[in-house]
Amino acid sequence: MAGLTHLDASGAAHMVDVSAKADTVREAVAEGAISMAPEVIAAIRAGDIKKGDVLGTARIAGIMAAKQTSSLIPLCHPLPISSVSVDFDYTDSGVRVETRVRTTGKTGVEMEALTAASIALLTIYDMAKALDKAMVIGPVRLLAKSGGKSGDWAAS
């Protein structure tokens, strides 16, 4: 299992020791989408969802999720998050989310950005499910990361 840092020599899962790594500024950007019926898009845009401000609530949920990632993903390190942004765009088929997470530390924030995007989308689903239970979430993916020993990376 060479190359899988969360497995030890015997193949057992373990938390990676990052104590020898240098602190660097790290950033990750993720995106995701939720597709829905056109009337649901219109209701969200118009503020006609009975549960309230869908995108405002989803933004807060995404920010909170980024800060709680280490509580949700077993081998993630708790990180001092410097900033989280959660932005939405309407598409022809629904809503797209883009999340950006920054920290200065010893390990990256890819999981935090992906978690923020996922939870923001799940929150949209929860708030609008009375109108459309057939909404589809995905794909959710990492768009870019910077910082750390492995340097910068961007999706193609």
C-alpha cells in the first residue's frame, strides 16, 4: 500500500504525524451542484421556500461543516481555519456551489472544502425537499489546492 499515507506498514489505518512539516499557507477550492425542477429553482430565487432563506442557510451550513470536518472524517486533523467562503450560482438545472477554505498549518484543507460543498448542497436539499424529492446532488469535486510540500494542483 505504498503511497497511502493513512495506512501504516501493516495496512492499519492511522492518523498521519504532521509534526515535522512546516507551516505554510494552504487553500483548497471545491465545487458541487444540485439539480432540481425548474419551479424549485424559481421558488428559491424568489424566496418562496417555507423554511426560509435557502442559500443563506446553506452558506452558514457549509461554513460550519468546514470547521467540523475533523469530527466527521475519522483521520482528518483538526485545523485552525483562517477563512471559509461558500458561493452559489444558479444554473439551468439547479444551483452550483463553490467553496474556498484557507489555513496556515501543516496539512491541507481539501477535505474541509469538499465537506463544506457537500453540506451546503445537502442543506439546499433539506430546505426544498417538500417541493422536489427527486433533486440530485453531484458531482462534488476538488477544483484546486495550493500550499504544502506537494505544491499547487488544479483540476483539468
